Amino acid sequence: MEITLDKRDSSEAVIKITLKPEDYQSKWEVKIKEYGKKAQIKGFRPGKVPAGFIKKMYGKSLLVEEINHLLSHKLQDYIKDENLPILGEPIPAYEDQDEADWDNPGDFRFSYEIGMAEEFEVLLDKNIIVESYEIEVDKKELDQTIVNLKRDYGVAETLESVTDEASVAVELAESANGENAKTITVADLKKAGRDAIAGKKEGEKILIEPAKWMKKESAIEWLGLDKGADLPETIEAEIKSITSIKPAEVDQEFIDKIIGAGKATNEEEFIAEVKSIMAKNYQQEVDGYLTRQVRDKFVSDVKFQLPNTFLKKWLTLKNENTTAEQIENDYPKQEQGIRWELILNKIQKDNEIKVEHEDVISQTMDLLRTQFGNIPQSEEMDTNMRQWADNYLKGEDGKNYMNMVERISFDRTMDLIKEKITINASKIGWEDFKTNLSN
């Protein structure tokens, strides 16, 4: 057997394999004998079919099977032994090989295109600068969150007439989607809408003017119309009920319901805890933003060649229902993902970032504790939690385990990157942060 690597450039090559009769002859003959023992052929007793007959009738298909089996193993062994950093999977290069003569077995020559990641280095130092944010929880946002929580856990009260704080259930005379029962939150209306409905009572007929009462997008959604549809000038409706929410009192029951028992004993401590929770939620958003900034920075700055021609060909073959044109259009985004994955793998290898089995169990147990509401720990509970974690990780044929390994590895890699580079974090409010994300 001969195996050679013909490099086209630093990222694309062809593996050429030559199989000689001595590589496959004996195993082919064994297959023929084994097939003869199992074959049920009219005119022959079971297990007594002559090898010559089997070879004449089925020899070619058994040879193809043996050659494909041998090729698959030798190809993968060669890639592993030579430590070739291939991307995708080898593709048969039919133009580089002779057509196999299965009727006259002799030397067989096969060629496979492969794509490889070009060698590159990733530097981690303070000269690498990434811009990010630090979101401050301002008093206005905190106060509004407390108001919303009180309202969400408040008690509905019936009102005699419509006020700015009212929620008004109405029955539309006609509806585009057949849903005639609607609710109007007065506080969400424009001034014209609030003035028009103020003081109205249950049972009264009203004339709603969607374009004057609401923002166009809100009115379209409220009426159940298609995006971009024209709004009706007026809609007749009848008021069915008028309610308002009496805000909940910040007592111990309310506090425990919102943030959990034992977290706060008075309103001041409760507000501080809510602020802390908001800060953690904001930090999650910032972490996601920072990850994207780091990814874009490294993908842009770390230069190395990818086998783009090969990868497009491989993706086209892999996705039978996708055209070459679609692959071409989608490839720039896929290329960014491939580069980022290779960069992460390089950092992990250079810095010996590894994930042990106990790390996977511990992380999974922590996630379960969070889902269960941080239940009190005990020796018995830890034993149960470990068993639940083990059962979860075995699920999906081991995919859950591998996903957790990748998650831990990614988190550790990102922690290392953030530690090594310079992150310029500008302080910003939540609303401004959201505005920046949308721009």
C-alpha cells in the first residue's frame, strides 16, 4: 500500500492511496468463504456453496465492500498518524484517479481532496483592545421595576369610570381576525386616546380612532393586522369592564414571593436585592455583547488561510437540498464561525485548557441547583443532585455531556482572553445600551 500527500497550497491537498492485491486479497477471500457458509442458494446445501461459485456470483460486490472498508480505515488512520488538521471530511477526487476495474482486480488507485487549517499563532496581551460597556442601574429604572413588580402582584379592582390607570375590556363591532374581545391599557395610549376614553363607563359605546390613539405598529399588533397594513379610520366598540390594579404592599409575603425567603426583611433590603438582580441580568447582556466583540476582533486580526474552495464544495455535497448559489451566499457567515472555532481551539491547546469529568458533574449540579431555586444543601441532597446530574449527562446518547464539556471549555477560554487583553468598559444606562445594540 502506498499513501502520499500532494499539497496544492497551505490549506488544500490531495491524499493518494494505492492498494495492491496483497492489501486486500486475503481478506476478500475470507469474505467469500464466510458468505458461502451463510448463503441460501437453490441446488446447494446450506454452508456447502463452492467458493468459486460465490466468487463468480458475488465476488465483485464483496470486493467493493472490502476495498471501501479498507480505504475508510486507512484514510482515517493516515490523517490521524500525520496529525493533519483537516476541516470537513475528505471528498473523493475522481478526476485524479483511474476508473477502478472491478472485473480484473489489480492495483487500485484512489484520491481524496482534503481541506486543512493553515498554521497560525494567537497572541493574548494587553495591546489587544476591545470596547465594551458597564451598565449602571439608575434610580429611574430601579423605581420603575419596583412599580412594575407591585403592579404585577397587585389585586384587580373594578372602577366605575375610566382613569389613566385603568385597563378597559372592550368588544369590537368588527375585527380583521375574528378576535373581537380586546383590552385597552389607558397608560399606553397617546394623549388623544386618553382624553377620548377618560370618564367613560361600563356599557358605553365608544369610537376608537387607532391612528390617533396609538402608535401605528402598536395599533396593527393590537388589531391583529398584517405588518404594514392600513389602519381603519374608526372602530365601534362597547366597554365591557373597567379595572385597575391596586399595587401590592411590600410586606414579607411579597418580598419572599419575589426574591425568595431569607433574602430581605424590609423594603430597603428588598430594593437593594432587586437592584443586585437587575445588575446581574444586565451583566449577562454585557457578557454576550463582549463575547461578540472579542470574536469579531480576533476573527478580524488573526490572519490565516482557509480552504474556501474545498469547504464550499464540501458544504454543497453535505447539504443535498441546498444549492451551490445558496452555499456561496451563506459562506461568509459560515467562514467567520469556522475561523472563530479554530481560534478558540488554538487558544485552548496553547494554554492547556482541559475539562475533567468532575468539572462536568460539578457544573451540571450547580445548574440544577439554580433551576430548583437554590434549595438547602445537605449530604442527602448532594447525593440526589449528583445522581440527577449523572442521568442528565447520559441523555441524548451522550450529547448532553459533550455540550457541557464544550460550554465549560468555552467559558474558561473566554475568561482567559478577558484576563489577558485590555477591555475598555464605558459606563452606560440600560436604555442607551439597548439603543446602541439596535444601531
